[in-house]
Amino acid sequence: MGATLGLVEELVQNYELPDVGISISELGGQFQVVLESGRCDVEITLDFPSDGIRPLVVKDLQREIKTLLNVENVTISVRSTIFSHSPCGDKSPMANVKNIIAVASGKGGVGKSTTSVNLALALTQEGARVGILDADIYGPSIPMMLGIGDDIRPEQIDGKYFKPITRYGVQSLSMGNLVTENTPIVWRGPKASGALLQLCQQTVWDDLDYLIIDLPPGTGDIQLTLAQQIPVTGAVVVTTPQDIALLDAKKP
């Protein structure tokens, strides 16, 4: 039994996940194998959202284990447990948010907000709880991309905190939810940075696995405030293939 159990464990830990191309052991996935009375039960825990590949993993491993053991009763269970990753620096985690991903760009018009929305929707589709904070104070576009009308305002809690607006399973908050699309925002850097911190600190997110922060283009006050005071755990820099766009994106 011990030798057979070892074979199954080796098969599971070396199984390459579909669309990922990396084995369960290389990704740090946890698993448990139980063999008894002609049946095999396997429980796998991954640390990333995996709804899309789960049916393929179950089908593949059932087939391979049935062939290996020559048994018919094989049960595969795959679940995701998303952990909080260590933020950059020594900043304290944000309440009700496990991980923060900043989406930035060297210049405007390269698809940064589109990438933010698509990333949020993709993670939601994979089973994660996701929110978007539109930190582009001067040109907020997330409400339009999520189909949130100009007349929709976030619910206030105790007259101080904002409850995010949910569309397509994604929680969101933007300066565009607080002013009309025809209201120009003419603020100097410190005031814009203060507005970002207010949005971060006064939004009551509902247990997020990931918070996507859509930054304004460039490396100005808002980006520096984010780097200094918000516990970012990862970042995406968006660019287009033109030389000028790449030049701006590669700047430190």
C-alpha cells in the first residue's frame, strides 16, 4: 500500500496544470491522497483562483489514477485558498483586502484602464473576490467601462465611509462615482494624493482577495503616494509596442 500511495502522490505532485504549464509541487500546491478498499480520494488546494481549470484537472487526474491503479472509484477535489502576500516595504495591510495589484503606465492611451477591468473580470471569473479602485483622479473611466451610470452614487455608511458599487461581480469605487462626467477636476498634486488616500481608507471593501488599483499615467504625486503609503503586493505596467511608449514604460 505504501509503494502504491507513493506512486499516486508522485503523479499528483508532478501533474502540470492546464494553461499554466507548471506542476502542482512547483506552484506550492498542497494535496492529500487517501487509498482504501479499492478507492482513491485526492484533495488538492491551490493558492490562486482556479475555477477555469478545475474541471480539466479533475478529469485528467481521474483518468491517470484509474490507469495507474486499475480502479474505477477515484474522487478528485480541487479548491482554492488565496493567501495574503507580503506587501512591498513594511506597510500595514488594508482592511478586508488580501492583495493589492497596481496597474500603471508610462503614458496615457495605452489601455491601462482596459487592462485593469479585464484583469478584474478574469480573476472574478476564476472564483476570486475582486475590487477596482479608480485612482485616475483626473480622468476616471472605470465607471463607464463597468456600465455604471453617471447618476449612481456609492452608498454612505455613517456619513464617513463609502460602500463600493458592484457590477459583474466586481466591487468598484471611483472619483467618477462622486462627481458628474462633466465636472472638471483641477487639483494640485497634494490634493489629488489626499483624495486617493481618502478613497483607499474610507471605502469598506467586502473581503477582497484582490484589489486592482488603476493608476493615472506617469510617475507623479499619486503614484509616489501609492508607493509610500499603500501596501501594494504586485504591479502591472501596461504599454504598447511603439518605441516612445516603451521608452516611457521602461523608466524606473
